[in-house]
Amino acid sequence: MSVLVFIDESRWERPGKKDYYATVAGVAFEEAAYDDFCRKLLRLKGRFFKRPGIGDYALQGRLLLSNRALASFRKVEFVLELFSLCRLEKVVTFSTSRKCTPGNGRGNSRKVPAALQKGIISGSDRFNEETVSLLLAYLIERVNSFMLETHPGQMAKLIFSSEEPQKDRFLASSVMNFMYKTSLGAGFHGMLGTPFFAPASHSPGVQLADLFAYIINQHHGGRKEMKDFFAEVESMQFVSSIEQEEYELRGMNLIE
């Protein structure tokens, strides 16, 4: 049985600041457990919001954890219950984040495989595209280590939010070029090289990746209200049991 890894991104450009944080986050489910998670999530939504529809009340950071949303006890309690559900279903988290400034774009380009530099996930300015591509490459590397260590012989499927046909084709081409045509990507044997896409409005996995990316990115950006939520997400990250020079590989990483 394969593992489903849903991936999304978040950025926070702080008012009055030139620098910003970018985060790519992934949430991994055992494929056999994903349907159970979706059913329990529907019941959880019904308890808190009386909206049991599959596409109702998306799990989005800006809807659940904005300053205004945090004033709602119901929304905060829902998020805490959601964390409990994630632990019950053994969700594993991954992320890579980086503080970005307009001056460090060129440095990124030397670290990103050439096929990945054309832009991954977003269609914004070139610097942001290269930054997110770098973060995605690091995330894929950690997912591959997770699969080889904990699910040997199985394959992870990378699932992104479906946006529009042109962007989806571009992302699929970039990921496949990275996986099949670069020496780094070719060494990853724990996942399929072809990505999948799902509509965020009806994909709890993509929505959860959105929520976790929001929490992680806001925390790194200095938003104090995210400290406890970040600790919850961090507690679910992949931690390798293999030490390398007294260093253990973790699923969540902040690139300095």
C-alpha cells in the first residue's frame, strides 16, 4: 500500500517589511487510512459547525487561525480536535521554510537543480519561484528518506492542489524533470515521479497541508499566537532513527 503526501505552500509578507517567509509543507497519510480520516473529519465539522458537506468549511489557515478567527473559542477548539484526529490517524508532517529577502535570489539559483529553476507551485516572480523550488526539493528529499526508512518497498504519491490547467501542466513537467532528469531526483526511489492533483475545495489532505504550512510560516515569521499550534505540528514530524554524525534527519527544516 502506498503513502499519500499532500503538499501546499504559504508565504507571509509582513506589513512594512521587505523580507518575508516562504514555507512548503507536506502531510503524509497511509493510503488505507485516508478514507477513515475523511469520514472522521466530516463528523468533526458537523459537531462544531453544523456543516457536514464535503466541500464546506475548508481547513485553511486564514479562515481558522487569523487574528479574528482566534477570538472564536469554537474555531480554536476545532483546530485542537483536528490535531488529535491527525495524531490518531498517524499523520506525518514535513516542511521546509526560509526567510527571503530581495537580495538573496541569485544565491538560491545555484542550489536548485536546473530543471527545477523554471518555477514550482506558483507563477509569481522568478525569485519567489526559485525559492519555492528549492524548498520543494528539500521536502521531497525528506519524504524519500521517510519512505525508505519506514516504508521500504512502498511508494509515496505526491499530491498538489489543482489550480488551473496551465499551472498544473507546468508543475507536473517541472517535478517530472526533476525526478527523471536530474541526478538528485533520480536517486529518490521511495516515490512516484509523476505528481497528482486534487481540487483544494474537496481535498481534506490538500487543505490540511495548507493549514500546516500557514501555521509553520506564521510561526517562523514571529507571530506569537502560533507558538502552541506550531508545537502541535512539530510533534508529528518525521524523525529519523538513523543518526549521521550526531545529527538526526527531521521532517521539518528551517533553511538559514
